[in-house]
Amino acid sequence: MEKISSEPDKDRIGRFWTRYIEVIRAFGVPQKAQPWYRKHVERFIDAHPDVRLADHSAESVSRWLDAQAREPGLTDWQFRQRADSLRLLFAHFLHADWATGFDWDHWVLGATALGADHPTLARTWEMIDKAVEDPDNPLGLRHPDLYRKFLAVVRTTGYSVNTEKTYLTWINRYLLFHQHKDPFTHPEREVASFLEHLALKRKVAAATQALALNALVFFHAKVLQRPLEDIGPYRRSRRPRRLPTVLSPSEVQALFAHLTGRAALMIRLMYGTGMRVMECVRLRVMDLDFDYRNIMVRMGKGAKDRAVPMPDTLQGLLREQVELVAEQHAQDLEAGFGSVFLPDALARKYPNADRELRWQYLFPATRIAQDPRSGEMRRHHIHQSVVQKQVKAAARRAGITKRVTSHTLRHSFATHLLESGRDIRVIQELLGHADVSTTMIYTHVIQRGGQGVRSPLDAL
């Protein structure tokens, strides 16, 4: 333990660990986890026998964490614990100068692996049989053939993964509501009673009730191939549709001021392009076109591709990010990894493409993780929850009292373009809306201040 102190004194070493345990306890580390935090720090010290703790830098910590992230058997929580042990050591115990600006969130939060039900991986036929056995999927349990047909129809029709999951959720809720009888015998009557239940008992919004109806109409028409007839009168929800929350330009600047690291680049990019959070995390290196200054958003909502403008102010940071990905990818290849997820058709057509740099995710996950479909160890994209948490945390630190989510950046992008005089049709294309009526909601947002009418109070 000479690297802890120039005095190889047991008492001094003991005081070091006592103070470290006091620090991690103050930050809420559970008692049963505290010995593991110490063990992780000891492992870090043993990996650098000739370096004093005070002489470590952001680069040496990043290299060690990157090596840990390539351990195949390491789970998400184990890796997060290792990263957090160093965060508390350097930033809050030793107070190293470099540790304040170090991107700890990238390592601590970015370790979340993609689950089998994640939108990126869910649409693979290998996962269907597992979903049929899911106890939370009544359609798959009671009617496995209908469930498989539902998946086939919804995917060949071109609906997004999120729409698929939403429709399935409402179909399952419908089956649970009618769990003691067959809802397919008299579907119009049973659908009407379910919709009334949503309005009267669940008090859902009108848009939510309409979404449930859309799911059931789709299921009966496309899967059962028995379109619903007139379901008759039913109680409609009266909760109004809410206008989207929009940040002012000054609030956007305040939000950005409380962001650091790669999450800061991603959140700026989402505001600057109007991308959805899933569209942002799924970007690949080849989607950036620096010459034409645009970014290709592939397989967006409705399985459509579109181009969005690359913000000039982010070009330098994006080039740096590509270089970081290239360096990390080279190290992954050297360590025996380096593959990335490709949709089935592409994987069959280009069997070696998964190891090419251009197919790598622009915002890769912190660590290597097992693909739940094939069992192969590979580096997926960063989990969208990392970005969502960062947005909420930055809004809280900035003192913004509005309800801010990652989608608020998309609303703000559209509203600010509309306020600057851009044509509504151009904004529709940039957002990827199928119908301009969806984009028109932002015209209501900019008129919230009273249709431009001056308040009589101001005339007094």
C-alpha cells in the first residue's frame, strides 16, 4: 500500500480507509456494498503499482474503466459500482482537480445494457417464442397463433416498435378486462364497454382512449380480419389534449449550461436537429455527412428515413466523437470484440459489416455486453434512459420549473423554427411527420400568449 502514503505505516493506511468509508457512507452507499467499494479501489491501486493516487489523471482512470468494461462476465451493476467507487475516491475524497470535470455520468450511467425487449433488439424472430411465454403477455399465453400473426402484420405494415408495444399493451389490457369471457364473440359491445371503463373508471385522456380504440380496430381488422362495425354510443373521455411543453431560447441555454460530457453533445444534437431520443442513440458513424452538413435518420417512426441539418456549431465535436469511436473500436477489435448489432437482413447480406467502423454506433455504450438474441459479446449503443435522466437532472439544476423531458427538445426545435418564420411544410419534413396536421399543433403553442392580443392590464 506504499502508493497511498510515503509512510508505509499501518495506522496511516487504516485511517485512509476509515475516511474513505466515511465518504462513501455519506453518499448513501449501503453498508453491505461498502467492502466492495474498498475492494474495487484496491484493485485499481494494484493495477498501477508504480503510480501514487495523487498522480492519477482522467486518462489513467478512463483506461482502467475501459479495460473493466471489456470483461465479458461483468454485469451492469458490478461495472457501475466499480466506476462509482472511483468517482467517490477522486472527486469527493481526494478532491483531484481533474475529477470535477470528468464525465463520471458516462461511466456510471452509461453501463446499462440493452434488454431483449429493447426497441433496437426486439424485432427479431428469435425473441418471439420467449415473448409467447411471457406471463405479462395474455395475448401470447392465451392465443399464441394470434400473437404471432399480430407481430407479422404490425411489422410488415411498417409500424414502429413503440407503436407495436403500445398496441400490444392495449390489446392485453382489453383481454384482462374481459378475462372471464370471450371478447371476440360480440366485439362491438365488448369494445364499447372497455372504452367506457377507460373514461369513467380510469379517467384517461381523450387521446389515450382514442389510442386504445386504434389498437383494437387494428387488431380486429388486420389480425382477426373481422373489421369492427358500429360500436354504438359510448362515454367519451373529456380530459382535453394537452399542448406540448416548450422551452424558451433562454431556458434552452440554461439547460445546456448544466450539461457536460457526451450527454451534452447528444442533448444539443437533439435540440439542433429535432431528433427523437431513440433516433439519436441509434445514429451510426456513416450517418454523418460533413460535406453536405446533414445527418441521416434511418428507420425513424413509420420505418422512414429522413435527413436533418447538422448544426455548424457541433461539427467539431461530432468529428471528435467519430475519432473517439474509431479509437475505441480499434481497441475492441484488438481485444477480440468489435462487432455491432445489425438488423437480420443486413447481417445476412453483409456478413462482415458488423466489424466495420462505419456501422459502429456514434454513441456507443460504456461497456461490452451480451446480445440477448445470439449471446455474442458486442458493444451496443448507449441506453436512451441515460439521456433522459441527464435532461431531467440538468433542468432541475437550471431551476426550470416546467416539466422537461427529452421530447421537450424536439417540441422546442419545431416551435423555435416556426417562430423564426420557417415554412410549416419544411418543419413537417424535418420532424418526419406523415401529416401536416400533426405539425400544426406548434402553431397553437406559439399562440398561447393570447393570439397576439394585448392584455387590458397592460393598458392601465
